[in-house]
Amino acid sequence: MQVENRVKELVEEKISDRPELFLVEVKMLPGNKLIIHVDGDQGISIQDCAAISRHVGFHLEEENTIEKAYNLEVSSPGVGEPLKLKRQYEKNIGRELSVKLSGGDITEGKLLEVNEQGITIEAKVKEKGKKAQLVETSLDFNNIIETKVLISFK
């Protein structure tokens, strides 16, 4: 955990002059694989990821933070990665989401709004014998287990 905290500090230091970029997560996986996910309000470039990687790698080496050989990977969260931060939800307003709730239910719909408590989505609800209707549903962050952006190939 100490390594992850130091890496978070280094990433925040590197992107401090870039308010559009934000750290999503840092994970140290078995086999000394260090994963850093960084995103931006308009996405993040390969050049930004490379600069963060160089900055973090240089300081980890200088400070000998990780004693064994390690693999450092800096990227944006992948398409299939769940949303973790409110800022990621804000970035995806207007997109289709799949939201897994604490009760086990899964709701799919278009993300309309994000606030401090949760999100509002527009979902198609079909009752037996009736035409499907669009219904706005508010979901509290406390009840959300996982949210993923649905990718459409239409």
C-alpha cells in the first residue's frame, strides 16, 4: 500500500498543472505489475501517458521504492473498465450505461445527470401488453456496485 500511495503522489505531482487530467486508480498486482489509470475530461493522449510513466518510473528508481524488478503500465481505463469516480460519470453524460445495483438488479439506460448523491438515467421500461416507455430513474451511489459504459456498434 505504501508503494501505491507514493505512486499516487507522483502522478498527482505530474498532472498538477493539467486540470483536465485526473488519476483514476493505482494498483500493484501480483508479479510486481504496477498499473496506473489516468483519464481526462476529453480523454488522455499517449504522450501524456508516456510523460507520466517516465516521471513515476524515474522517481521510483531514484528512491528505490520497489526493491524487485517491476512492470509499469500507464493508460486510460479500458472500454470495459467500470466507472470509479464521479468525474468519469460526468464525462459520460449522454452515453448508455449498465448499472449493477446492490440488490443484484442490473439497470441499463442513458446517463442524463450526475450529482453528489448519484446519477439519473433514462431507461426503457416495458410492461406486459404495453409499449415500452422511457422512464427517468435516480440511482444513489451508495446502491451502485458497478457501472460500465455500453458500447454500441450501430
